Amino acid sequence: MVIFRADVSPRSGLRSLRRCAYLAALLKKNNGTLLCCREDKKAAKFLSERNLPFRFVKDPSTLDLAGAKALIFDLDDFSPADTALLEKARQVGIKTMQILAAGSSGRPVDIQVCPFCGPGQAATPATGHLAGAASALLHHKFRHFNTAKRKFRKNIKNIFINLGDLLPYRDLRAIVDTLHRLRFKMKIMPGLNLKKADKRNLMKIYPGIHFCGKSESPARAYFEADLALVPAEEEILEAAAVGTPALYFCQDLSQEVLAAAWAERQAGLKFGKLEDLAIDSFRDTIAPLTPERREQMGAAGRNLVDGLGVQRFFEVLKDNGIIK
């Protein structure tokens, strides 16, 4: 059995839980899986809509590890109880793994998956660790669009907005209003804070905007867009995988560092804070993005992120005797 330990995060929302649920769904046919998280209303709603074994735990250190072959952590921050759970697994010989988000610190586990630990393209042979952008654990549709032929129109017309689960409605409306005034067409990945009434209001006020469905992978929405607006987090990897140039929004120092690194790799542009988005600043930022420049940025992103991270992840699990 493979046990996943993830939580709803005040920093990234459902991202870790969503990723672990996707991996567990792929594994459950031939391998037992269990998703463990602290009780939370948003987590309960998310997990109840999926046919996956899960368990809410008040104290992770008390989790029964009987029958487990691997314990996979996907947490922004480790609590003392999670540290105790890690040590408990190590003492009984269970393989431990950690999926590191941007800005997260590594723990003494057997295997780490770190998409932001440099530009490496595969596992490090000596350790089995997965490092570099090619280890990004993305939905399988991203790999299909990674090699799909695409055209870059003369002027930017379609914009995909994916600014994370925790973007407040007021901030989203301000962004949509600015882009609507500039006559862009928009598709939006709704976050946890966006209610159905909020969607209806936005579609009524700004005709022509669209939202991704609940079960829809954002891969196609990225691919069909001329430009993506993303936070300087793991959404950077999603835009790069399908070859869509992106503007990186930064709300803190760690995001600024990450945005600068990826802008240097020519996959996107660092913009600044959300509150800095205005008609003039946005128009000036995208002015240099000619079709040729966007094509170059798209190619750079695709070369960095090929969408095959999940396959590499499963190969590591097989090599360590964790899955069949």
C-alpha cells in the first residue's frame, strides 16, 4: 500500500491534495492507496467527489502504517506530528518520499521530488531523487499538448487566468475588469474562494468570459491561450509544459526569486504584484511579445517541462519495489 500525506494549505489551497489524489487514482488499480489529511471542510468536499480511500487524522503521528510500502509527503510545511510520522516510518523500514513545492525545505527522506531544484531532466542515478523541471508531476494531458503543433497569432487575444485556489473574488474581478477594458477574451480557472454566484456575476458583467469545469484539466485552456497569468508557483510548470508564455505574479520574496529564474530561462515574464496590474502597465508589459518572441518562449518552456514527470515518478517507485 502507498500512503499519501497531504493537507489543504493556507498558502496553496488544494494543490497538494489534488496532486496526491491524481497520483492515487493512477495507482489504485494495481496497488492499494490511502490518502491521509487533517479534517477540513474543503478537503472533505473534494475527497467525497472522488472514489478514493481516504482518512482524516487529527494526529498524523498516530497513523497506522501496517501494510504500507511507502509513505509520500506532499506538504508545504511539516508539523511536529508529521516529523514524528516520518521518523516512525523510517524506523520500521518503510520507504519515505517527499514532493517539494517551491520554497519548501527538504526532509531526511529516501527519495525527493523537486521540480524547482535546478534544470535537471531526470532522476539522479546515485540517489534516485527526481530533480528539475522535468520531474513536475502534471496531469497526463500536459504531455499530449507538449508535442502538439501550435500557432502564434499576430496579436494576443486569448488569456488564461490561473492564479491559484486562494485568490479573493474582489482581486479576480479587478483583473477581469482590466483585461476586459483591453478587449481580451478570458478563460478562468476558478479557485476555492469563488462561489457559483460570483461566477454568474462575472459572466453577466463581462460577457464572453469562460470558466474551466470542475473535472477539467487546465492543459487545454493553457494550450489554447496566447498568454497565461499565473502566480510564481507550480503553475509556472503547467504553462511551460504546453508552450504558453506566461506573466508571473509575485506576492513575496520567494516568488520573486522563482519568477526571476524562470524569466531568465525565457519561458515567461516577471510582472510584479497583482495590485500593480493596470491598463497601462499591462499594455507596456506585453508590447514586446511579438509572435516570434512568444514562439521562442513557448519552445523554451516545452524544452524544460516535457510533461513526463509522472512516468519518471512511477519508474522510481518500481525501481524501489514500491509498486508493481
